Amino acid sequence: MLLSALPISVGLGIASLCLTVVLGVALGSAQARRAGTLSDTMLTIATTTVYAAPTFWLSLVCVAAVTAG
């Protein structure tokens, strides 16, 4: 039973890693290009807030955002 769930778990892990890398590089590049501007400050606040949020709360918010309809 555990081995049957392994491919799904690995796939989700790889997908989340790829998404994290793409978003991290994109946001980091945007902040580096606009250092000291309002958009840099807003992105810094947003990323710090998301990073500081408890994982269980952030996952509930993501589930609610995806399933709302």
C-alpha cells in the first residue's frame, strides 16, 4: 500500500520543487531589477509574510483558494 502511493508523492514533490524554483527566480530577478522601489518593497513584504506564515495555515488557505467556486 505504501509503495503504491510513492510515485504520486514523488511527482508532487518534484512539481512543487520546480514551481518553487521558477517562482523564486522570477521574484528574485524582479526585485533585483527594481531595488529600492515601491514594487521591491511590496514584494519583500509579501514574500516575508508568506515565508513567516505557519505551514498548516498557509496550506488551508491554498486549499480554500483552489476549491472555492
